[in-house]
Amino acid sequence: MKDIVDPQDDLHKPGNVVLSLRDVRTEFRAGAVTIRAVDGVSYDIRSGETLGLVGESGCGKSMTAYSIMGLLPGSGRVASGVIEFGGRDLASLSASEMRHIRGNEIGLVFQDPMTSLNPTMTIYDQVAEPLRLHRQMTEAQIRARVIETLTLVGIPQPAERLDSYPHELSGGQRQRICIAVALVCQPKLLIADEPTTALDVTIQRQILELIDELRAKLDMAVILVTHDLGVVAGHTDRVAVMYAGQVVETGRTDELLRAPRHRYTEGLFAALPDRAAGRGDRLYAIPGRPPELHNPPPGCRFAPRCEHATAACKSAPP
């Protein structure tokens, strides 16, 4: 896209912090019980960088993403902390202010393209919708931008696809359309929440490589939410490992892969199928399951499942 980067926009200068989370806590009320799905999460992400957010299902990865986007379900709310983006605290903005940011300055790619695309709308209308909401453009300009964006995400013969419906496309093409919807307004930050879950291995690789290419070409910041450490190894610059609503370890991807410091991170690596196949061993599984978030254990939350835990681990976090 010719005008994808505004040279006057500080957030697009390489290395500048695009998003900063500080001690963010997200809560849900269930009767008299308070569930803290995100508990004191802090991290930064810079322009042109991909941050991998990893951990088991239910550890708070997606809830962190939805907290950023202001898309928490039901009784969910950001109870405390700061989500700073472009000099604004997203957690303090009104619903109307967040609508201006979502799909405009921050793009979101959901897990399943069949449920995130509207089956009754054409591809053109779905990709054009953010432009109609956030840009003052003529219909001819919108059409040109939509075709340009579909070309960017690798849709063949994009002009001929404008009148198609989601069910007429393959799974990989539908996910590319979802990425096009997220990118058409030229966001500074792209959040990809398990973007390859419903796809076969070959298409997974193509989608991840596409996100890599777009991040480098557009100088975006990318948060890649995944439970797959293989994805993290090949497609991220830094990693934040989440467990029971907390970030337990962060670091450069190469350093974390070489020398993980938290026992939970070690357990995740030990559970990789490639490790067992290489040794001819049974597939390792971390014993037990994550704690209930309405009543987490004191100290290190992983201690009840950790064979190396000491008394100190059970009384204070590492």
C-alpha cells in the first residue's frame, strides 16, 4: 500500500513502543465469585516487532487480547492497570472512542474465519466496511483500496472475488480475507488470536509467513496469540509466557528457546512432540491442570504442578 506508513507518525518509527501494558487486571463476576482472568500483566511491543503470547488454553492469552480491544464478554472488565496506545489509556476510553480504534488503529484476526466472517455479506462489503466507518473515501477509492489489500494478502484475481461469499472460498482464503479486513485501514498494531487453529499444516505455514511479510512490509507491531511453541520459534521476535492469568517469563525468542528460566516454560518445551520423537520416548504432559482463577494458590501458581517446587515456591512468586 503506497500510503501505509505516515512518516510523521511516531508510532511507525522503527523500535518505538506502540503498545504498553502495565499491571493490567481483568475480572469477571460470577455471582459472589470474582474470577481474575488477567492478573498483573505487563509488557511492551514495538513497531516492526512480533510478540508471541503463549501458554496452555485458559491461561489468559485471549483475554489479554480482548482486554486491549475492549471486547470482553459478559461481566468482564479491566479492573486496574494501564493499556497505553498512542498516548491514550485504552482501558479508560468510552465504548464510542474504542469503536474508532478497533479496526482502524488496531486490527484483530480471530481464530475461526467461518465464525468471524458474515456469511450473508460479500467479500467486498466485509473488507470495505472498516473504510466506510473510519475513512472519508469515495466508493471508487474504497474499491481500489479493497482490491489493493486483497492483492497484498495474496488473494488471486482479487477483482473477481469481490462479489463472492465466504462459503465459496477455501479455509486458507477465508483467513486471508479476515487478515485483509484487519489491515485495510492500515493499523499500527495487529493482534492475531490463534490465526491458524482451524487450518491444515500447509495453510498454517502460508498464513504465518503472510503475517511475517506484512509485518515487515508495513512496519506493524504484531501480537501473535498461540499455544504452539513451534509457531513461536519461527515467527516471533520476543515471547511472553502466560500461566494462570500471569506473565511468568518474557524474553527474546532465541534466548528463551535456548535457556528457559521458569519451570513452566521448561514443561511446555518438554511437551513438544518433536522432543519425544527425537528420543523415542512417550509424549510428556505437564501433570495436573491450571488452578481455578477465583482462588489461585499463593506463591508461584505453577508450584502445585511442578516437581521441582520447594517451600519457598509455595509462599512467594519466583
